[in-house]
Amino acid sequence: MKYTVCFLIILCLSCARKPYASSNKIYKEQAKQFAETIKQYPLKDSLGYAEFIGTTNFNLRKPNFVIIHHTAQNSCEQTLNTFTMQRTQVSAHYVICKDGTVHHMLNDYMRAWHAGIGKWGNDADINSNSIGIELDNNGYEPFTDDQLNSLLKLLAALKKQYNIPAANFIGHADIAPTRKNDPNVNFPWKRFADSGYGNWYADTTNITLPSNFNDLQALRIIGYDIKDTTAAIVAFKRHWLQDTMSGLDSAQYKVLFQVMKKFE
């Protein structure tokens, strides 16, 4: 009996030390299956009717966007659990907890399921060329300093590693304005733009709008899907004005104009 108890104690301690051992095992098995699939291509034509001749000039597809999210859950642990259950069908490359701890959950070259149905400019498959970063936040609270400092450090590494343009650091709500509102209105986009992660606008005091200025055209130039114009305006205001009211006033039109000029 005492041996059984000892075994159970050891097992529990092992689980406590490696709570995600089972999901890590699934990850490794899945990655191995992908590798086995790729290995077949030099041996046979994937279409079945063409002669395969391997080119010598290729590499892995690299990410070109970073999409920032909030988790809309109540703890980092809850999010990690969500991302390690196969039935949820959702994931991200990184999760950053309130204390600044960074969890790397998927190789950057692989396609995470974080963006869903969305569009930015002419790109309607954001998952295929982006890195998804989730910030532990229920959707209403401020982001912690530890969390934001860790995010800045992570973005610096990603920007350098993959040569990601400053304009391509955006939020989930930007690419899916009818469905999403993350990161929430408390996210300090200007601070990050000043550090090179995103675009910002200059002083608008002396700006005079062109007589032919078109606000919807400006939103489209920035990247927004304008099928739902109200949602696009709210998403724009959340990002650049920390405001979620519909409509634009004269001062906000000037901000929109200035932001548009950054994306032209």
C-alpha cells in the first residue's frame, strides 16, 4: 500500500512540474508528421502527373505581420489550457502573462489559428503570414507594465529576426472589425509605434483636409475592410484614438488623414 501511495505522489509531482507534457507530446508528433509529409515530395510528384525536379532555391515561409490580441479569459493558465486542447481549434504563437512571463507555443514558421476570418488590405488569409501574440487580459482591464515590457522585448526580437515592417504590427480588431475588439482600448499603441511597432500620426493642429478627402477611401488605404463602415471606423478609433464611439468629428478626420499618409 505504501508503495502505491509513493508512486502516486511521484506521479503527481511529475504532473505538477510538467503540466503540459501531454500537449507537448502531441505537438512533437504533429511536427514529425509534417516533416514526414515534406520528405515525400522529392520522392514523388504531389499531383501525380508531373515529373518532380527539386529546385535548389527555397527556404521556409517567414511571417510578415504580427497580430496582437487579448485573451478574453480570466488567467494565463486558462488560456494555456484552451490552447492545448485539440477541440478548441484555436492557438497563438506566444502568450504573455500579467507578470511578464512569455510562453512560446508554436514555431514562428508554422501557421497558428489565431486570426480567424479577417482581412487587411488585399490579404484575406492573415494566419498564413503572421505571428499571433496573446496578452492575458479579460478584455476590459489595463495591461500590466511587466506584460508590456515583455511584449516590447519580444517584438524587438521578431522584427529583427523576420524584418517585419513597422506598419505590419496591428491588432486583431484591425483585421476583423465586425467580430473582434482586441487588444482592448487600454492598449498603448502610441508607445509601441514610438518604439517602431506600428504607425502613428503627426500633430494635426495645422492640417487642412483636401477638398476631395474621402474617409472610407482613407480607411481602405490603411488596410481596413470597409464592407461594414461603422465597424471599420470604430476599429480605427480604438487603435489610433483610444475611443470606441461611432462616427468621426472634424479633428478625428484629420487624424485619419495623417494615418492614411503613413500607409500610402
